[in-house]
Amino acid sequence: QVQLVESGGGLVQSGGSLTLSCEASGSMSGFYVMGWYRQSVGKQRELVAIIYSRGPTRYADAVAGRFTISRENAENTVYLQMNSLKPEDTAVYYCNYRSGDNHEYWGQGTQVTVSS
């Protein structure tokens, strides 16, 4: 089992910045993928950014160049730095962990609201 605890959501004006954090604990495998997904009202959950335990990252086209995902291995924590936020970034952001043998876990979600 892996537990994920998210923090850092909130309300920000368009053009502003926020940083989300996700701390993982429990039985983590040597190879894994962690990342962020988001879901806005009436839409399906979508990938925002992921980072592999070996380093590579991947971003959705909608956030590439504005968001940065990073990892602090010693703390088993993944961060999502979000800059130049837009109203369309408003959503519940979920942390995700997937182990090398495809066990998947989700955080409880944190609300990000960007006002215009």
C-alpha cells in the first residue's frame, strides 16, 4: 500500500503561481511513476505531468512550458510548480503513484481555482 498526501491548492488570480506537493509513504517500489492529474467540472480526469523514478518527465500540451514537475527523493515528495496560471487550469488536482507492477494509488485531491 502507498499513501499519498497532497497540499498546496488554493485560489489564485490569472497569471499567478501555485506549487502543489505530494508526499508518498508506504511500500514504494524501486521503479515507479508519480504525477499529477486534474479533473474539472463535467470533464474526464486528464494527465497534467508525470515523473519517472529514473528521472524523465512528461507534460500535457496544455501545461508544457508553464508547469514543472520535480521530485525530492529523500522525502518521497513530488512537486508541481504551476506558473502563468489560467482560468482553464481550474480543477481538482490529484496525485498519482503507479508502481513497476502497475499497482496504482490516488491522493484525495486538492482544489486549484484560477480567477480571471
